[in-house]
Amino acid sequence: MPINLTCLDAYPPLPVIPTLVNNSIAATTTHLSYKPGAGGLAQTISSSIIDSVFSIDDVRALLKRLFSNDINSLNNYSEISQTKPMPTIILYTSIALALFLILSLMFCIVSCVSCGKRTTYKHKRRQSKSTQVCVCLLVLVYLCGIGDMIYAAYRVNKSKVDLDNTIQFVNREVYPKAVVDYLTHIIHQIENLNNYLAQPNSILIMASKSMIVQTFDRVLTDRYYIRNMSQSLNGIDAGIKTIDQIVERTENISQAARDLYNATKKEFVSMIESLQKPLNEVCTYATDTQTVIDTKLQQALGLLNQKAVDIIDLIKRDVLNPITSSGSQTWMDSGLEEQIRKYTNMTETIFLVFLIFLTVIPTGFAIFVLLFCLCGRDQKDSFNKIYNHIGMERIKTSSGNFSSDYPQRKDEYEYSGSERCGALLCFMRIAFTLMIIMIIPMAVVTGVYYTFDLAVHSACRTVHNDRSFLIPFVAEQVIGTGGFFTNKTELDTVATNIIDDCQDGVHFSSRLLDNYWPTLQRYLTDMMNELNKEVYEQFIKSIHQIDIPDEIRLFAEFVNQTNILDISNEVQQIESDLNALNSAFVKVNASGSVLPEYLIRPTAVQFQNYLENVVKATSDSCPLPLDTIYETDNVVCHQLGSSLSGLWLSAFFCMFLAIFGLCIFGIWVYKRSV
């Protein structure tokens, strides 16, 4: 009757891990890189200007000031005006207004001077070359102005659409809808993981049993020599069965010898039962639930469970509850959103109309005046020819008095059209005044465009290029240490590692669980040593109950009493197996109750991998809403940011060309009129 090793040969298999998430979708998510200033000359210049006047350090200082505890300082207007980038915005708007007003003043001075001047015919001929230069420059300026107007008008219209879409997307899709939905999704995943961590008969507990029983198959072989003992016991059992056959067919064996033999067999059965008890410790652990050993693992998993509960409480208390406390499904109510969109669309539409009229009006006016002056010039040339011919005839037939009076009359007649040019200049002043009225609000709107461009560009630049500052800053503002993290450094490290893992396609739990593995290995070591202690103590107890020398003595007496050669040969083999058992007992007694590292570590690593697979199968690879983040980045940085980048500069250049061209046109008309 050999010992029963069934529980070691058929230890429970590892439980199958149910897959609750699909991380292959997150692995295929792509994101476009942010390249400011890649759209054209205006974007490049604008990006360079913004980078120079509002650096990354300035963005950091502004964010710290905006979200500092001492926020009352920003209630003072003087403090706000001194906070970057407000000085640059005020400076740009002031320069734009001053420049256009100076050009307006120059035009008024030139036009007023022209009203009181009259020149001679010879002086006018000397100015013909300068007027030709003015005409060429005027044509060049207005061609550039028309081209820039078309480009700026297209971008203004595109920015209007993108800004409208951005407001709707952020208010209706991102915050708070997408944020709340994803936080709820994260909480649900953590709760699923908690079911594995908290339940006493979870797959983690069953997996630990399977691994530990599998390990103790080796422990019993290497430390307790159970396979050698089983082989010796099987040999003894086979020898006893052979002796039973011999005793049964031999009639001349005395009753005393038979009684001695039965006592010897009874000692052997008792030996097997004693050696079975240590094995039953392992078998009991494999089949029972909620054992003391399992409690140790539950304590280790309880640490993770408590962390998970703390994370759920942290998300609900610091993030989810403040968002959902208002009960609104949008960041701003629909009425406020409609008003903001209405006013922004109206402002950009008016700006677009002004921009078009600011270029079309002076261009059309210049074409009209050029045609008017060219027609008047042809009429005046033909009239002068007739007048000169009549004058020459009169000179020949008349006295010298008419000859001396002729140049004066010719000069008066030749420039009798100056009154018409004076009316033209008056009309130009009126048109210029209307343009200045349009320019003033347009200059203010370009300042607003500059502000938007600076804000969006700085925000996107910080998000893409300054993660070392932004990630810890946002994590501290949104979550804070809150008792969950020991200090700010730990919070910064965790947040940065999560972002890096998400970017590299690595499951976020890999680094988070690194600090937990030493604790888990310590608990697993205690578990295995606890089970080994029970097995060892039971072995020692069983060994003390077994008397190998007495068993050998009984077999020797039985041989002496029977004096049968076949029995003697079998007993010799039995004595050899008993001596092998005794040697194994000596080694077991010296092995001790503490398992060596080489037996514990593989089990700890195997359970670590299993737990990591459970976490990966239960939670998303990246605990961030990548789809929402990338879509928001695409809408804000790649669409709206691209539309706003350099728009203020294009509009400013268009307005400058319109005013500057009108000044040149005024000078040309002035040259024509004097």
C-alpha cells in the first residue's frame, strides 16, 4: 500500500483570465505632430513673434499665477495689465491704431496743402515723371492688397467656422460629457479588478493555489525526498506481498512467527499512514478554501484593493463630483453658448465685410479716378491744340497787346479744371474718413485675433513641447496629493510615467506595480514558508513516530524463526529500502522549515506575471481618454490653431496696404492737381 501522491500529480490548473477590454484599439490610435508656422509666411512670422514675446517660461509663470492660492492679485486691473502677455497685446493694438492714424494725418496734410497751390505749366511737366512713379507704385500696392485681401478673407471665414465648431465641440462633446463618461468607465474597470482582489475565491487565490501546489511537488521531491521514499515504500510493499505468498503456501511456519510477521506488517502500515500526513497538508491546502495561508495572500491583495478603492474615492471626490454637482450636461448652458457663438460670428462677419470693403472701395475708386483723369487729359490735349492754333492766328493779325496777354489767358484756361480735382480730393477725404472709421474697430479686432493666436499657440506649444512641466502641474491642480500620494514628487513621477507609457504603447500598470512586487513577494514567501512549516513539522512528527531500526529488528527475527531462504532474500531487500528511508529521514530532519530562494522566486515571478495579465485583461492599456484628447487636440491645435495662426498679421498687412495705397493715390491726385 504505497503513499498517495494524487494531489501532487494532478494539482489544480491555472484559472483562465477573462478578457474585459480590447487594448488592440488603443494601440492603433495615431496622433499628428504639432508644427506651428508650417502653413505660410504669415504663420511663420506670427509663430516667431509669439515665441519671442511669450516664451515657455512666461507660460509657466502665467499658469502658476492664474492657479495660485493668492488669486486676489489678479482682481486689480494694474496687475492684469502687467501680466504677460497683456503688455504685448496692448502694445500691438496701440501701434496698429497709431500707424493708421499717422497715415490718415499724412493724407489730410497732403490734401489740404494741395488745395492752396497752383503751379505753372513748366512745373507740371517736371512732375510728370514723379506721377508716373506714383501710378506704378499704386498699381503694385493695390495688386498686393487685393491678393492679401482674398487670402485674409478666406482665413477669416475659415477661422469663423473653426471657432464655432470648437465652441460646440468642447461644450457639447468634451466637457463634461466625455470626461464624465470616461471617468465612469475607469471606475467600472477598477471595480471589476477589485472583484479579483477582494473575493476569497477569486481567480487570483485559485491561481496561487495552483502555483504553490505545483511548486511543492518540487519541494517534496528536493527537500523531503518524497519520490525516493515512495520508491522505497513501494519496494517494501512489493517485498511484503511476496513474503505473504510464501507464508501462505508454507505450512510449517509457527504461529509465533506468523504473529511476529503480522506485527511487522502492522508497523509498516502505520509507517505509511504517518508519511501520508505531511502530504495531506499540501492536499488540504489545494482543496480547502479560506485557509490561513490564503489569508496571507488576501492581505497582500488587500493592499492593492485599498489602493483601488482610494483611487475610486479620489476620482469621485476631487474630479467627478465637482463636475456633476451642477447637474448640467454641458460646460455652459445652451443659451450662453448660442450668445457666444452669435457674437463671435457677428464680429467676424462684420470684420470680413469691412476687410473686403476696405480693399474694394479704394481699388474701385482708384480705377474710376484713373479713367476719369485719362479721359480729361485727352479732352484737354485736344482742346489745347485748337486753342493754340487760334491763338497763333490772332498773334499774327493783332497788335502786340494781345500777344502779351495770351500766355496769361492760356494758363488760366489750361488749369481751369483744377476745381474738378479739388472736388475729387474732397471726395477722397470723405472716402478716407469712412475707411478710418472701419479701420479703428478692425485694428481692435486684429488685436483680439492676436490674443487668440497667442493663447492657442502657447497652449498647444505647452501641451506638445513642455510635458515635463504641464503633466505634474495639471495632476496637482486636478487631483493633488489628497492623502493618496506621499508627496508631490511621487505624484509627478506617476503622472509622467503614465503619459510616457501611453505614448510608447506600454500598459500603464507595468510601472505602477513595480513598487508592489517586493511586498507581494514577501507575502508569497511567508505563504510558502508557512505551508512548508506545517509540512516540515508533520514530517518531523511522523519521523519520530516511525522506528526504522525496530522494523529491521522485527524482520530479522521473523527470518530467524522461519529459516526460509526466499524470505531471507526478500527481507534483505526490505532492509535495504528501510535503510534508504532512514537516510531520507535524516536529510529531512536537517533541511529546516525555511525554503531556499531558488524554490520561492519562480513561483513569485509566475504569480506576478499572472496578476499583471489579470490587470491588463481588466483595464485599458492607457487610463487616459486618448480618443477625446487627440480629437480635442486636432480641433483646437490643428484646425482652430492653424486658422488663427498669422491671421492677425495678414489682416494688418491688408489694412496697411489699403491705407498706404490711398495715401499714394492722394499724392498722385495732388500731383495731377497742382
